[in-house]
Amino acid sequence: AKRNGKLPKAVIAVNLYGQSAKMDEIVSLCDAYGVPVIEDAAESLGTVYKGKQSGTFGRFGIFSFNGNKIITTSGGGMLVSDDEAGIEKARFLASQAREPAVHYQHSEIGHNYRLSNILAGVGIAQLEVLDERVEKRRAIFTRYKNALGHIDGVRFMPEYAAGVSNRWLTTLTLDNGLNPYDTVQRLAEENIEARPLWKPLHTQPLFAPSLFYSHEGNGSICEDLFKRGICLPSGSNLTEEEQDRVIDVLAHLFQTAEVKKWTASIR
Ligand SMILES: Cc1ncc(COP(=O)(O)O)c(C=O)c1O
């Protein structure tokens, strides 16, 4: 990009499913080129990377308080930075770029992106239970892994050694002849909501014209994960009984797949 005279304005690193990206490597590479890093920590609130809270490594960090997040204000989010001027500018743009004049003066396009005081109050109250929520999500992950992790061809997302993931969603890859769509469909038949892993952005029709750089030599890792991975129900209010129901359906499905694979191999 530098050779072509087109360095990006910013790099947005996204911490998926609660796991922090390798921020040291990303930040030092971007620093070398003078490109600011924005850390999308929407899914990783409460995650720790090398002893420090996720979302505090880039020039800006963003958090989401959408309904499905680890704490929620029903909608909205939070921008963090120690760049005071940057935060002030964001506040200005999020408040319709309204200039200090009694007659509503605008020289720039702004947005109506404020979080109301009421929702902020709900968010602050929930910060008190953040550690509990992280513990709950981690316990959900461990329970799934203990019940299903030994099955051939099932691999739960490993945890980065220098971090503690909030395990926002329990994710796993399947290498047992089952594809994510059939697995999600089978769970849906039991009234259990699961999803494939997120579709890689460069495969979204909207971004078809955009540049995409794949991992050198190994093909696209995210496309490979998308073909093999699923997210399991992981809400903090999931009861053990509900989780057992998910485990029973999956154990049955995985065992059937294993038997099929085994019989195919001896034919
Ligand atoms: C990684 C990531 N970034 C951004 C968002 C968007 O956040 P919001 O829904 O608060 O706009 C989400 C989820 O909603 C997300 O998971």
C-alpha cells in the first residue's frame, strides 16, 4: 500500500467472539507506517490482553452495548481513547456537528449518535456485574468443551496464551463431515439458535470490489473457518438445563457423523 502511495487512513482490528487480536503485533506494524489503529472491541468487553483491558490498545477503542453483548443498554456503545482532541471531535460529530451558536449552526455533516443519559445509567450499573458476566460466559464455554471437546473432529476455539477471553460466544470448528449449515439447521429444529461463524467481509457482495489480502501461502484462513465453524448459544442467562439440551442434540449429531465417517472409511 505504501509503494502504491495508498496507505489506509486507519486499520480497524476486530476482536472476534471475545478473543483479543494480537494487538502488539498489529500496533507496532501500524506505528511503523504511521497508520492509526481503531480497535473494535464490541465483542471483547472484559477481555484481558497481556494484563490490560481489551479495547485500550489502539488510538481508539469501540464497544457495543447492543442487545446481544455481554452488557447491554438495549443499543448504543462507547468510544474510548486517551486522545482528548479526538474524543472531543467524535462527541461533536455524534451530536449533529452542532456548533456553539443559538441558531443551530453547521459547517460539517454530523450524526445523531449520542447515547441518552438514561441508557448510559443502565450501562454504568451493568459495569458492576461485568466480571460476573465474563465468569458466566467462560463457565458456559468450559461446560460445552468438557462435554463435547473429546469428540473426534470437534475443536473448540483455543485461548490465546497471553490473554483471558471473555468467551462472549462459544465457537468451534467441525472436521467430522458435518457442515455448519446442517448443524445450525438441526439445532433450529430443536428450537435452539446457533449460527455459522461470521461471513468474512471480503466475501460480502458489498465489498466485492474492495482489495483483500489473504494469508500468504495458506489460503484464506477466515474463509476456511467460515466453512467449518459454528457459534453456540452462549447468553449469560443460559441455564445449565438449557445448555444440557444443546449438548445432547450436538452429542447425538456428532456421534452419528462419527459413525458415518467410520463406516465410510472401512468400505
Ligand atoms: C465486532 C462488532 N463490531 C461492531 C458491532 C456493531 O455494534 P452495534 O450493534 O452496537 O452498532 C458488532 C455487533 O453488534 C460487533 O460484533
